[in-house]
Amino acid sequence: MAVNDKQEVEPVTPEIMLAFYRRLYPFKSLFAWLNHEHVPTKLFTNREFAFTLQGDVYLRYNSFANAEELKKQVCSYNPTRFEIGPVYSARVSLSSPLLFPSSIRTSVLKVAPKPRDRKTVRPAAFSPQLRELVFDIDMTDYDPIRTCCSGADICRRCWMFIAAAVQVLDRAIRDQFGYRHLLWVYSGRRGIHLWVSDREALELTDDQRRALVGWLTVIHGGKEMHKKVNVRAPRTPLPPSIQQAYNTLKTVFHELILEDQDLFASEEGWKALLQLIPDNDVRSNLEEKWDLKPGRSSENKWDDFVDEVERDKKSKSNLNHVKEDIILQYTYPRLDAEVSKRRNHLLKAPFCIHPKTGRVCVPVDPRTIDSFDPEKVPTVQQLLRELDKIAPSATAGEGAAIVEHHSDWERTSLKPYVDMLDKHVMGLMEETRKAKQKMDLSW
């Protein structure tokens, strides 16, 4: 069964959202994650938050002194979602909020904010200083190569495209760049986000981010099916970094593309495959064979191509390299590069609610990504019902406005996900402690 709009039997009302923010959202854990310490620092106080309000209005350039102040403002605005931006050189709250229709929020990212202390900070000195390195992988980018779902829909089967992307990207970032503090977050509907919180990652300039994401990008071009992999000179082996990914993805290709998705069973599917083969004779031979035997499975068709590769080993076409490029094209992570290139890009905060599905944007363990099931992620309605069963007298309603619930999430199925974030935070705080200790010793 796919996660899609047709399953929306319970609308996410403003009343439900307010109850969630008051009782369940882990503001303290979010603060600790962004701040890297228990006491507020500029990593949090100079951080930009943006809100999508009821009525589809977008409010940018908010900053807060601590978790309590953030919670108070979130409960006051009761947004459908909120996003996290960079750390600026000064606090970014406005005396008069900037309101935009959410449909144009992307186009206003370059509007210069005014800091709270704008009278004492020169405009030229006010700029984004620090930002987690972020990545976004969206299932819609896999529409040309998945057969089970399309568009906004997602199921356990096509989630395996995301799982493969997480495995490859997580290892590449750790091994090639040495980053350790990676937080993967399910988007609540059809994708996944990555936040890299190492201090070195926070300090990357926009140019460095562009270079890094360029290094990791293998799939180029839009959704139309043509050759999108160009990672080496003719007749040369794959670069070591790509070879490492290929060793993982060739198994994924057989299990996911050939067996599960059976992508080349349809005429549209195998003709798209033929477009990626540069040798005219090989392409013609395969097309004639598959036209005569349309019922051949994807695995059999791929075996036919592999036979051609074996026969062609000494020719100019070098079909073995073509075979490797095809496997990469169908399985390598498809990154939304623009999300990663600039420090002032905003990204939805973990534990927000997706308005279409009601699901919480929860952290995901990359080590068990294969067994993660987006359909089993708790919804906001489910979490509130769990609370009601435990303490019916404390349900969100009259009186909820004057009762604080700092840890109600601990009594719901949200707990393992908040625990995952808290474990991630412990690593960041330990890193900060060691850095301070090293600095003290240097004095």
C-alpha cells in the first residue's frame, strides 16, 4: 500500500497542530541539537527560523533566546510547519515581521534581513555565518525509474531507492570528508533530509558547499531518459569514490531494478535502456530480440545485454564501462543540489508534521534504513490518541493553554525517534566539550 493523498482520512486541523506543539514537540531536544551546548550560544540565538502560518503565509527572520521562547512563539503562531536557516552575524528577528505568500518563499530567500540590533550592526556586516551542510532526496526524482508509484505517492517498495541513496551518501560523507555527526530525517511524505552538524561542515563557505555537492553528484539532467552519468574519461576505470558506491549499487540494481521493479519488462522501460547503449549494432540486436520476445523479464533482458558486454570486451565501445554507467544511472542518489549549495537555504525542522499525511518528520538510523517503513511512522492524530488513553483528563482542550507538557512525547510512540535525536546531540556536546578542553590546555 502506498502512502498517498487518498489515505488522508483525518485532516490535520489547527487545533490538532496546537495540541501537538504544546504537548509533544521536543523543543528542548531541538534546541540542544542546534546549540551544541546546554547554555544558549550564538549557534541558537542568532539562528533564523521561518514559519508557514495558517492561510499559507510565510514568515521569515525570527530568532529566539532559548527553547522556551521558541516554544512560546510556535504555540502563538501555530504554524503548519517551520524551517531552520543559518546562523547570522547578529540576531535576525524583525520589529515588523516580513510576510510572504508561501508560494513565493523560494524567490525571497535573497531578501536582506534586518537584525534585532540593526542600529548597531552595519548592513554589510550582517550575513549568514554558519549552517549545517544539508541534503535533500525526493522520491519524485525517481519517477522515471520506479513502477510501483509516481508523483507524491510512496510505498515500502520504492522506499528502497531512498534506502540505497542513504547507504551510499552516508558512507561517502563519512569516508571521503571525515564528517561524523550526520542526522537523517524522513520528510513525512516522499523523501529524506540529511543534516551534517560537524563544526567543519557548519563553517563551509558557499563555494566550498558547491564544490562538495558537485563532487557527490553523479546523476545530471532532468527526468527525461538519456545518459546522465559522466564521471570519467573514455576507457578509464571509475574514480575510487564512485567505485565504492558502485560495489554497493550493483547488488541494489539486481534486487530493486530487475527483480522488484521489473523496470525493463515494459516496452517503454527497455527502450529507455537501449537509449543508454552507444553501440548501434548491439542496440539493434537487442531491440530485434526483445521485439520478438516481449514477455522476457527484466532480468533476462539484462542478461542479454551482459552477454553482449562479454562478447564486446575488446572492441572500441567498451560496453563494460557502459554497463557500470547504466547501473549508476538507475541506482545512484539523485540529489537536489540547490538545497546544499548555499548557507541561507532553509529546511523543514525535524519533528514537524507533514500536512498531507499527518506523519511526523522523524530521524532515521542509516544502519537500519532498509527496514524503515514510511507507512509505520506515527501520525499526529495517533500520538494524541496515545496520550488520551494514558491520561484522558489531560487531553488537549480547555486548560491545555495553561498546562505545560515538557516530556509527554516520552509516553508515546514518538519516544524512540526523540531518543535518536538525543543520542545524536550527546555526540555533538561531547565534541564541543573536547574542543573547549583543548582550548583551555592551549592557554
